Amino acid sequence: MTQDPNAKPAGFDAALDLLMTQGWCVIPNALPRETIDALDADLAPIYEATPFCEGDFYGGRTKRFGSLLKRSPHAAALAMDALILAVSEAVLSPWCDTLQLNLMQAIALHPGAPAQFPHRDQDMWQGVKGEVEYLVNVMWPLTRFTVENGGTIIYPGSHGSQALNEATPERSIVAEFGPGDAFLFLGSTLHGAGANRSGEVRKAVVVSYCLGWLKPYENQWLAYPPAIARGFSPELAALVGYRQHRPNLGNYEGVCPSLLLTGNLPDHIGAVDALRPDQAEAVAAHRMGQEEAA
């Protein structure tokens, strides 16, 4: 039987509907617990060595570090999850040609950490709000999230046009979920880490995807220079920036930057158009019109 290339993964419709109507959703058992445990084991010594953050937003009882795709071979499974990529593309595709990885960050919330300032991640960018969705966040817990250990506080319905309302909504919830589950929320959804009143460290990995033409939170080409990205699958390399966003954005010498990963880089490169179909058609019509008039 031939598989429909346009078919969506199981659970796509339900996850997308909840994400767009509530501003968040949980996909239970998105990845095997063994994958998450293996990633946790790889990151454990890095958590230990990483200093606490500085500043009231990041939190002085919190540890954060990025560049996860080069720290553990298991990180790619989170970034490339088919269902989450399909949902993220459905949310973001009205405003971009391709999406990109905005960040992969490991977070450890230690006992005594206060509640984080409620915020919307879309406010990193000074674009129009209330109409455009700029990113989709995915929280992958490495330990269970609870009310006591600082599970993420989410404000349902605070997304989209409601993001223009400066007042903090009265209703909030803490979504409780565990390793293997995926917690998705929009960049326009108000949220923040809760206070860790437990005696345990609450750990998670955040993966987020944003519009392909934005400057991402994490500088992907510094995190994954060509020497590193050559070890990625073509799809993962594209996600971290080794592809153009039509028309012609993010090019290297006028061509797709994936050329840097081939090991066959010419001394001199001729630029090649990378246009959307409508743009290519308009440009071709313009050229033909000039030829006919000549």
C-alpha cells in the first residue's frame, strides 16, 4: 500500500485543535521513556557543572544550557518528533515558508526557586501581536512536573488576540505530566515556571520552533557550525538553519548553506535564485515581457 505523503500523524487533529483553542496541550507518551532517560543521563554531568543563572527572569536557583544536539545523540529525537513538527508547521506556516529551530535548552529548577515572571515568549520580537503566531514551545520533562516542584503555570485562553490584553488573567493552571509526555504551548500564551517548594530538582528540555525568517533565540550556526552539522541528518541540518527561507534568506554566497555540509565547497560560487513559486512566475513573466518588447 502506498502511503499518502500528505497524511498527518495520529493525534494531529486533536493536538492542533487544543493548541489553537486553549493555547496549550499535552501529548501523552510522545516518546518512549527510555529515550528521555538516556537523554537525562547524558545531560546529568552538564547540569552538575553548569553555574546557576543570574538575573530575576532566568532565576538564581535555576540552571540553563543549550546546544543540546551536540551534547547528546538522543536530543535529535525530541527536535524531530513527527507529530510535533506537523503541529508546529500547521500553526506557523501561514506566516513563513519554512520553520526553524528557535532553541533547545535544558532547564533545572532547584528547591527554593521562586515563581517566574509570567511572560509570552513571542515578546522576544517586536512584531505585530494578536494576529501572527511566532513560535511553538515544547516542554519535555526529564522529571515529573507537579504543583509542588514548580511545574509550568499556564494561563488558558491567553493566546492570540488575547495577548493584547495587558491584564494578567485570573485563571491559571499547572499542567502535571511526566517523562515521555510533551507539553506544547504557543508563543502568545502567557506562562511561567512555578515556585519549587519541594526538595527535588525539576528538570526539563525545552524545544521551540519559530518562523523561518526570524532571528532565533539560540544562534544555531554558532551552536552547530558546519563541522558539527555535517553529522546531522539533512532534515535536522535544515531545521537548525542549513537551508534557505524563500526568497533568498539565509543564503551563503547566493546559494543554500547546505552546500557547506557537503565537503565539496567550490572556490567560486554562482548565485542561484531561491524564490517562491508565485515569485518565480512573476519574475519569469517580467523577463519574457522584456524579450518580447526587444
